Amino acid sequence: MAVVKVDKLAQSVAKGPSLMTGAYPNKSWMEVPVVFKPGNYAYPTKADKLEYLDSQQGVSFPNARDWSPEDDDWKLPENWKDIILQGLADRLDRFRSLKIFMDCCVRCGACADKCHFFLGTGDPKNMPVLRAELLRSVYRNDFTLAGKILGKLAGGREMTVGVLKEWFMYAYQCTECRRCSVFCPYGIDTAEITMMLRELLHLVGIGINWAMEPVANSNRTGNHMGLTPQAFKGNVDFLCDDVESLTGVRVNPTFNRKGAEVLFITPSADVFAEPGIFTCMGYLLLFEAIGLDYTWSTYASEGGNFGLFTSNEMMKKLNAKMYAEAKRLGVKWILGGECGHMWRVIHQYMDTMNGPTDFLEVPKSPITGTVFDNAKSTKMVHISEFTADLIKNGKIKFDKSRNAHVIPTFHDSCNPARAMGLLDEPRYILDHVVDTWYEMPENTIRERTFCCGSGTALNTDEIMELRMRSGLPRANAVQYVHEKHGVNTLGCVCAIDRATLTTLMDYWVPGVEVAGLSELVGNALVIEGEQRQELTEGLRTLV
Amino acid sequence: MELAGVLAAKQKQILELWTERTLDSYTTPGFFKKSRDLFANPVGVQIRNTLARLFTLLREGAEPEALIQPLDRVVRIRAVQEFTASQAVVPFLELKWVVKGVLGEEALQAPLVAELNEFDCAVERMALMAFDLYCQCREQLYRNRLNELKSGRALFTDGGCPSRFLDAETAREADGK
């Protein structure tokens, strides 16, 4: 929070209209320095995590140290500026998209008011165009002829510690949700600019712990939580017991089973924390109902990939375990659970990074015979596509009355919606598992969906205020359908959503719960031989 | 109730100034003031609509309880933005000056003075209610933080995997280096 200016406060009370509310400096954005204070930044990476990661093959995370964003001195390496400029030169050389994005923006402003961070804060540096300008100004200054000659006149500016601090502030006030890109006439992918900013910051040891600790854990045990194979299996076993006591159906999933037809990979939060575990029970029931020949992997035990929020090398390395496990276990194809950014990595980068997968087959549903040609390159099918296909072919039965306690709306999770076009399958599923559900207003759904405000490893509690204000545009639309139609459930297909929208709803729209789509499927699913208790709250019912 | 009539007649100017001043508390208020689409511009439109509703309620002498829900809508937004507590709730207090500014000389004339004093009291009461709501919002935030910590969603286990107990030297030996 801002510091109270007591003299101004007294003056305003004594003399009339307040100076407090409108007293912001009206300076050029380049001249307004960032101020770090508790609540507006995520904690830096712990030095031991970074040291561990730096010791690993294929990735580089140098300059580990203890530092605080609130200190003047960030203990940067002496040649930090050379490192950053050389890093930028390397990336301009390697990534043609970055070069184009640096050059082609005409500052039309179409993106400016589309960012949930800008809409929640009114901070101009949260306009995507200006956030990109933080990098672009340095690019102009050092990498373009006009900038080299004209400097500031050509929109260039020198790389200084102040600029670096600004990068840290705003690269972590972007969730890479890509809503702005939908509106950009040039298709500039601002998420990739944020990715570059974060990569450059990592070169001088600057990053956030909430991203890097899960990355370190994933690198070591395969999942964000650092769960060992035994703990991972143990958690799923607990869920199987819960499923049995709720429905009378005993599910017996297998782990690391060679020769299974399908490998199933989902975010580890699904087996670990509420409300993801209810989604997981939904998967378990569905697979039992159709008799799917599948296995879990205790190493590819995480669909999420915080490498995406870190560096392209890290993303590639963490992603590689999916195909490695598929190969080791000899499965035919991979089925993926409800996760957001996992699907962006799969759909946009996986094949290039870790493909081609000639050892896998084009996914074919063993139940319906449907061939998923859309997944020909990655060999991975989304659980919603898979479920919708089962419904369409009449292979599963539902009793909608089992979801009578639920009046849902559907939140299009950013990445499945914008990065893989998963728009209609979840809606088709909802049509079949609940009596009625309501759409939020049209400029807040489908490709134009608003982010939960806590993606890209910003789902940490120390920036709670920031998360609440960036999540406001989403919550505002939920509030509308809550008040108009009595909506009490926010359906989604993303693990970060399930965790963070729950908190967002607690603050903005109390009375709305968050549920994974597969949980609603599990609630309504009719299975032969089941002995369901009276489950007034579906799979969440305490029995 | 002469004042009620005057306030009704001047409602448009009062709301314009009140909204303008409130939205001016943001660094880049241009868009917040311009866009009238609730879903494209939640901060601007929620504040604009809610101030209008609050003013109408005050003008009509509504019971204080009726103000809570609309007040909460604005306070809840400002409680998570980069304002101090006083900055967050000061717009409500400012209504006094806004009204006097718009009424001008008229506000000093005998028939209105007494009624305006009462109106000022109602405005002050509203500002105090806003402060209570602000505190509730902040408490809710702390509860949210605790709930997240307790839920297990925030847990990254620091133990469990035997490999992490290897010291650096043993690890190097194990790697054959």
C-alpha cells in the first residue's frame, strides 16, 4: 500500500477536496521508477534451489544468491549489463518471432485495455503495449540504427538497474494469458515477450521462488509438489478409497504398467489438493466406467510445466518426461487431464521440442473407435475431447439429477481456449451432465476469456492483493451470472484455476464454488453395479 | 425537504464531478472514465454505477443498511488496489465537497444550510461504514492467505526424496565425477 502523506492528509481534511486521491505524478512512464513493497512482488528464488538447478544438465541458472526486491542493491553480478545485452542479442538471433515482435508494433493501442492487470490496476505499464515497450526501448537503443543515433528521440533507453527492476516488476505482472494477442492486428504474442523478459532476468539470478521451487521439484521427482513415487501412488490410493465409500465402485488404477494402451498424465494438484482431488475422482470413475486400459506414471506425475514460465530450455527438459515415459511404458498414446498451461506447452511447443514421436500411434479411442487426427503430431488427447467423444457415441450414461445442487457457468481456461481452441467440447459435456448452466457475457468467454489472474506461477499468497485485482475482470463476470441466474459453481479445466479461482471467489463472489469439469462428469456418471449413497454434494459429500 | 429537490435537480452535475474525482485517483483514468461496458471496464463502470446508486439512496434518505451492499462493491475494489486505507475510502467523504461545489452560493442560503448539515452527517456515516467494510475486506484477504496455506495447494514438500539428502560431494561421487 502507498505511504500515507500525513501533511497532505491534514491539508485535504482542512481545506476541502482531497489531494490524496488524485495526486499521482503526471510524468512520462519512463521516468516513474518502480517501488517494491510487501504485497506487490513475489518472493525471490531461494539460493539453494537455484544452485541445485544450475547444477543440472541442459539448463543454466547462474548467480544464485540471497537478495530482496525491496533492497536498493540487488547484488547483481558486476557485468550484469553485458550479460543482459548479450542475452538479448542471442535471443534476437535465435528467435525470429522476438525480432519481429520488437519491430512490428505500431502502437495502435488495441491491446491496451484488454489486459486484466491493466483493468484491475489502471497502471499504464500493465498495458501490454507498454509492458513490451519495457524491453523494446532497450532493443531500440542498442540494436537499431535509429536508436543508436537518436536514443530517446527514437524511443530508445539505456539499460540501467532501474530498467531491470521494472522488468522484474512487470514480467511478473503478466500471466502470459494471451488475451491481448487476440486483439493485436499483427498477432504479436505478448506472452512470448514476457517469456523473454523472464529468461533475461534469470541470466542474472533474478526469478521468483513460486516458479523455481516447483521447477526444482519437478526436475527431481517429476512433479511440482516433490512427491515421491510412493507418495504419489499413496495419494491416488486414498482417492480410490474415497470413491469406493461414495459410490460403492472399487477402482484399481495401475502405475508404471508396461504395455498399457494409454498413459494418463494430469497436474499433480489433482491427486493432492482440494478441489482438484474431486476432479481426479471423476477421472477414476470415468475410466472405470468405460474399462479403459490405462496407466499412471509416477515419474510423468505432473502435467504442469513451470518451465514455460522460466526458460525454454527448462520447459523442454520438464516436458521431455512425458514422451520418455510413454516410450518406456510402451503405450500407444497419451491422454491428458485438466490443466491449462500444460496444454499450451503440448500444443504449441512439444512436438518441436521433444518430437517427433514415431514410437506412438495417432490416438484412437478404444471405446468409440474415433481417431483424433487433431492430435496427430503430439499424440496427446485432452480429457474433454475424449469425454465429449464418449458422450457423442452414447458410451456413457448420466443422471443429471445427481448434479441438482450445481448451477454452473463455464470459465474458459486461457491456454486450452486460446492456445489449443478447446471451446466447444467442455460446453457439450456440460450440456449432458447438468440440467441448466449459464454463459458469462460474451466478451469474457471463449477466445476472449479473462484470466484467473494468478497463472504463470503467480498463484502465491504473498501477492494476494495483486491476484485479487488482476482477477477482478473474471470475478466481475461471474458475479453477474451469480446475481442474475443464481450460478453457484464455476466450472473450468485447469488446475491453477481450480486453486486460485476458489480464493478469487471467496473474495469477490462468496457462494460460488469452483469445480473441474470431470468432477461434474463423475457426479452424474451412472456405472453398472454401483451403490451410490445419497450424495447431496456429489463427490464432495462427506460420508 | 427543499434539499432533496435541489439534489435531484443537480444530480447529473454532482455525479459527474464525484465520479470524475474518484476515477482520477487512478494513474491512467482515461479508459476507466470512457468505456461504459461493465465487462470491458469493471473498475470504471462499477464505480460509476455504484456512486450513482449511493447518491440516490442518500438523497432519498434511505436507511444506512441499504448503503452497505453498494458501498461494499466499491470498497472491495479499492481495498486490493494500491491505496492506503484513507485513500481507499476518501471518495465517500468527498461527496460533501462535491455537493457544495456544485450548489455554490445556493448552499450558503438559509433554507438549505440546516438540511445540508444533516446530509453531511449522512455522508460521514457512509464514509465510516466504508471504513468498516474496508477492514472486513482486508481481513478477508488474510483469511484467504491462511486458507490457501492450509488447503495444501501451497505446499511444496521439502523432504521425501532421498536424493535431496545427498550432500554435494556424495552426489558428485555418485555421478562418477
